[in-house]
Amino acid sequence: MRQTALLQILADGKYHSGDRLGKALGISRAAVCKIIHQIEQQTGLDIYAVKGKGYCLSAPLQLLDKQQILEQVSARVKQRLQGMELFASIDSTNRYLNEKLRQGTEAPWLVMAESQLSGQGRRGRQWVSPFACNIYLSLLWRFACGPAQLGCLSLLVAMAVVKTLRKNAIAASVKWPNDIFVNDKKIAGILLEMRGEADGPSLVVIGIGINVAMQMARQKDIEKIDQLWTDVASVTGKSLDRNQLTAELLDALFELLEQLPEQQKVLLQHWQTLDMLYGENVEVCYADRTITGKAMGITEQGALKVHHRDREILCYSGDVSIRRQNKHE
Ligand code: BTN
């Protein structure tokens, strides 16, 4: 709590004396010094300490702010959202929300974090989540129907993320089933965890990570990313306001989720306009075999259609990559 309060004061990038910081937080100067060290260790931020001037961040910081987000979301989001939590640091927003769900929390419920110590990615990967660089959020949603009626949910969520990025002049597309790419590099990822009775209801934790401004991250964190990646700042040349982007994302998600499952097929019809794989030669890898062919969009059930010679193969799972043809092949 005190760490967050202190960071909020330092976020302007200006010098603040230990004395003034102590008074603002109701603690001693020695306690301020201790908290500053803790912040540096936990977040990787550089905080200068200069005699006679005080403490100052190496660069101004824009922190996530619940109030600012709520001021920017649509009335329907504000009305429906049952709860919203923001952590400076957490192991994983998905894990936390799953735990809350077991304890019987209301839905929709939103959890955001400035950093994640064990951010979860798909296929057991880690989602590298450095402090105050990106968006890490999980939204709990309750559907009256059973999971079988929500087979395309993860594809549709990916479409909502892409639309939000495109609204901000970022030429993102979806790589089936739900990876979000710009210029062949991953900019956002989705981890969906669903549970429910066959006849309903279904409860879904929708986890979304968007790389916004990775240049603030520590090199040692960046080195942990084991795939090609990009971020909003590199693509647009500027750093977008994360509070605004979060608000826009929530608007897009609520608009989508409120139409499901009834409108699933209709919404999926727009897939092709956001599809990164359409017409590309692809390789779909399974544990025991690999399928190659031309990606030709998806079925109504969300399966990837791959044309191989005269046959159409439907892929319901698997890891897809584009085969960039070598000139000499
Ligand atoms: C992927 O591998 O593409 C999925 C990445 C999902 C990352 C997000 S960040 C917020 C939420 N909490 C997690 O632990 N993971 C998801």
C-alpha cells in the first residue's frame, strides 16, 4: 500500500524530499528510504537519491489508476462490473481470479496488475510481465449457457483485442486461434480458463496481456521471452495511455461478451478481415505429426481450414506457424 502511494508521488519524475514523502505517508524518513529500496528491488525501477534534493525516478511513469479507467469506460461497463482490483505486483491475475472464483466471487470481476511474478501463458509458457510497462488483466464472466455453446469464445476475445488495437492505429491481426500479432511479432496474448456444467452456467476467466512499452523493462526480463515480440510503443512510435487502452479494451470485451452465445456465428463472420493466416502456407504442429497446406479461414465452429493438395483438413488444435517460402525452394 505504502509502496503504491510512494510511487504515485514519484511518478511525475520530479525530485521529492524524503521529509515531504515521509509527511505525505505519515512515516519517518528512514521508513521512506526502506520502502524506496523495496520498490527498486521488486519493480526494477531506478530511483535516484540525491543529497539535498531527495528521490526521483529515472523517468516519469504512468501508473494504472482504477478511477481513471472507470471514468473512461462506457456506462454499461460501469453498471455491470461487480468489482475491480489493481495490484502493484501479483503472481498471476488469472491464478488470483481462479482462486477468488472458488471462494464464490461475483461476476463480472476485473483484476489488473502492474506486474506479475509468474504470469501464465498458453502451453505452460511464462508471460513475462515487467512493472508498469504493459497491460495484464483478467476478467471473470458468467454465462448462463454451458461451455459447449462457447466453443469460439477465445477466437472472439482475440478479435475484440485486435479491434481495440486497430482503433489505436496498430495494424494487429489474429493468428488462429487467439494470438495477436503485428508484423509477424506477437503483441498480445490470451489465456482463457473455463469451467461449468453441461447445461450451464459457465464461468470464464479471460486473461489478456498486451505489450505496451517494453523499453522500460529490465534486459534480464526481456531475455526470458522465447518468441518474436513487439509492443505498442515500437509500432506507433509513441506510448499509449494504458488507462485509456484498458478502458477501450473493457468496452470492446463487454460489448462482445454481452452478445454471447446468441451472436457467436454472426460475430465470427468478421474473422477473415482480422485473420493473419488467410491464404498463407502454414504448418500445424501436433505432438505426433505436422500438417502443411494453405490456411483458408475458419469453420462456423472455429476450426482452422487448411487446404492440402485437393483436401480440406480441419484443425481444432495445434500450434500454427507461417511457412515463409525460400526463393530457391
Ligand atoms: C499466451 O501465451 O499467449 C497467453 C498470455 C496471457 C497473459 C495474460 S497477462 C494477464 C493474465 N494473467 C496471466 O497469468 N496470464 C494472462
